[in-house]
Amino acid sequence: MFETCQLSEEVNMRILCPADAAVLADAYVRNREYLSSWEPERPREYYTEAWQAADIARRLGATEAGEGYPLALFAGNTLVGRFNVAGIVRGPFQSAGLGYWVDSEYAGRGLATAGVQVIVETARAKLGLHRMEASTLLRNLGSQRVLLKAGFRQIGMAPRYLQIAGTWQDHNLYQVLLHD
């Protein structure tokens, strides 16, 4: 469903594979401080190749079941961003959730916007989804701009929605409708 695509002259996006565990762990270690205020607190094991290998295997199992897609951005052999299409629900809902981050050295270059736009179009054209949802911390203006540029609209605010950086935090909720 998701084919490798070029997001910039230097960066492409593709589905993760088991061999990516080491570069994924390296990316998380490299961006640990940068991501710390935007993500849940992580156990020490999270930053290891073994933990990432197990997580990739679990997510690829969800891909085989049609329930999600683990994607990553690569500049050459360096992983520089992570996107998850997760929680795909079929039936009358036809919906999925979206989460993402871009490496601190690559942030601000339009890669998140390009990646989200590709994902939205693939969800529409190839996955047959009706909608996608995403959330951002209230202060995450950059991510809010990414979602708005990709056609998402804010649909509300959820108090104490997710535990981020050790604290239950409010989030803005967004969705994009993919079909009339």
C-alpha cells in the first residue's frame, strides 16, 4: 500500500523493515532530548536495538492484519523521522490515527508536511479510509501547521488526553475527511 516515495532531494519515506531496528534506535537516542517534551516517558530499554526490533515486528504484524503502517524517513541510511498510521478500524468507521516526528536536524524543512500529505492521499486512494485523526499538544504549533496544510481540521480539545513527559496533558484533536 505504501510505496517508497521521495519527499525531498535527500529524503525518502518507506515502511520500516526488521533490518531498520539499529538505525531506529540510533534516531531515538540522537533525538531523545529533542522529543522528550512531546512524547511519553520511555523506559531505558526503548532506546535499544532489541526493543525497536520487537516493536517493528509487532507493527509489521499489524500491517499484515491491515491495522497499521510503520513508516520512516531516510536520508541515505540515516533514519530522520517516524510516522505511524495506527488503529485502523474498518466497518462503518473506516478510520485511522496518525502520529509522527522528524529528527531535530531535519525539522522545519517541510518533511512532516510532505509525509503527512502522502499518507493522507494513500489512505484515501489505496486504503479506502473515510477519515484520519491526529492530536497535538496545545503548544505544538509546528505540528498543528503540518496537519492544517495536509487538510486536517481541528475538531476539539481533549483535557488531560495523553500522558506526555510524565504529565497528563491537554491536546487539540484533528481529523481529515477523505471522502464526501
